[in-house]
Amino acid sequence: MNKIRRKALADIQEQLEALKDQLDALKDKEEEYRDNIPESMTEKQEKADAACENLDSAVDSLEEVIGYIEEAIE
């Protein structure tokens, strides 16, 4: 791989890292929200739980993509 493509991939990797950090912060906020929902509001808890799980999966997926890009750069 040439220097120009390596640089382009590194730029994309940097952008993905920033997005991953943003998603992780939102996931933390959603977890905090979920943890403070009264037990009597089970439907809201379930929806917040699903959102947390999906955000966690999104973060994991971005980490996987970032890993693939790192391998391509090497």
C-alpha cells in the first residue's frame, strides 16, 4: 500500500475513533438514564436496556472496523 492510501486510511481511522468515543459517551448517558428509571416503569426500562445493548454493539462494531483498518495499514 502506498503512502497516500495509508494516510487516507489513517484519517478514516481517526474519524471512526472519534465517532466510537461519541457513541460510547451516549451509551454511558443512556445507561445512567436507565439506572435511574423507577422500577414501576418497566416498559421504559426495557426500551432503555435495548438502546444500551444496541449502542454497545455499535461501539463493538466500530472497534472491529478500526482493527481491520489498522491491519490494512500495516
